[in-house]
Amino acid sequence: MTGVPPSLGSRGQGWVVLQFVLLGLALGVGLLDLSGWPVAAQGGLRYLGVLVMSAGVVLAVYAVLGLGSSLTALPAPVADGRLRSTGVYAVVRHPIYSSLLLLVLGWALATSPWVLLVLLLLAVELDLKRRVEEDFLERTYEEYPAYRARVPWAFVPWVH
């Protein structure tokens, strides 16, 4: 796989640390109450934000359950894991990352537009982490290239 970022650790540990730093930053920025949303829109945006976060939670539950014993936060797969390609993994290759993006988007809508800046950083970080993870997956599972061809969307269906 070409254009793979550095793994930041033997199993990609640095990407996990950066991911959690950005999630913490999103939480903190939202809690600061910077009052960036217009007052007239705040109620509706909070409602929409809760709906989007709820969708993120549901997706995360299905994605985690779909991985079962293969679940790891690290880009490198677990030693005795197997490639999952059914359920939500038949729609997008990284539904847990999709759920994180939905959660942070919902949080931004419910709290502050400043969280959208953190969401942008998180989206870039998760895409870089995805590339590292897919490099590990291609080296671990011979069927991964066929799966990737069958499911071309990383985070959002019909969005490359």
C-alpha cells in the first residue's frame, strides 16, 4: 500500500493516543460553553446533536459486536483475530471510526461550533490511522484486498 503514514509504534499505539487526545479536546471545547451557535438555533441544534450522537452510539454498538474478539483500538489486528466483512463491515470498512465522527459531530451540534474544528482534525487523524491499519490488515489477511474492493467506502457509504 503506497502513501502509508508512519505506524507510530510497533502496533500503531501513537495513533490511538492522538485519537484519545482529540476526543478529549472535543469534549473539553464543548464543555467550555463558548456560545458560538445563535441563540435562536441552539434548541434545535441540541436536539439534532442528540439524534446524531444516538446514531453514533448505535453504530458503535453494532461495529463492536461485529468485531467480537477481534476488537482492538490499535491499528494492528489482534494475533488470533479474523477479518470481519459482514454486518456494518459489509457497508463501510471502519464503522467504529464512523461512529466516533458521528459522536463528535453530534457533540458539536449540541454544544459549540468550535468543536467542528476538532472534528476536522479528528477526521484527518482517523483517515491517517485508517491507512496505517489497512496496511497492517493487508499484510495479515490475504483476503483483505478483495474485501477492500468489495467495500470501497472507509467511513461513509458512497464517499471515497
